[in-house]
Amino acid sequence: MEIGTVRTFPITNLLEPVDQALKIMEEAAEVFAEAQKLEKNNYKGDFGKLVMECSDVIMATCNMLHLVGCDNITHIMRACEKRNEDRGRYDVQE
């Protein structure tokens, strides 16, 4: 999966940490709603709205990370990947 570089909002345009966390939850709820619509239609139709809502979750999450001073999570994502690998969540041969 490639997402590229994310252009975060200026700190002055961000919410307080608790409110920014709520923003992530709001965006995730919109992803859930789109997934429900797709399920109702037996996954027939355009996935574009779901993808757009997922990108909003990524944006809100990156803004939260930026707010707390974390602008490069490459090493953290590698550690997350390793944890998931250790839990057997990847195919053996990828």
C-alpha cells in the first residue's frame, strides 16, 4: 500500500488533541456508513465514496500526529508491521 506524503494542516488550524481524536472517530464513522451501504448492495457499485472517506481518516490521523509533533512515522509503521507479522496476519510468502 502506498499513500505518499500527506500534507498536514498548519498547527493553528488544528483542533485540541481530544477534539482532533474525535474528528478521527467522526471520519471513521463515515467509512463505516459507506461500508454498510456497499454491504446492503452486495458490494456492487462504486467504491469511490468509501475510498474518499478512508482518505479523510488518514488525513485526520496525520493531523493528530502532526499536532503532537510527530511528522515521520516510517519507523513506527515498520514496528506496527512487525507486530502484525508476529501475530500471523500476513501470508507466509509475500
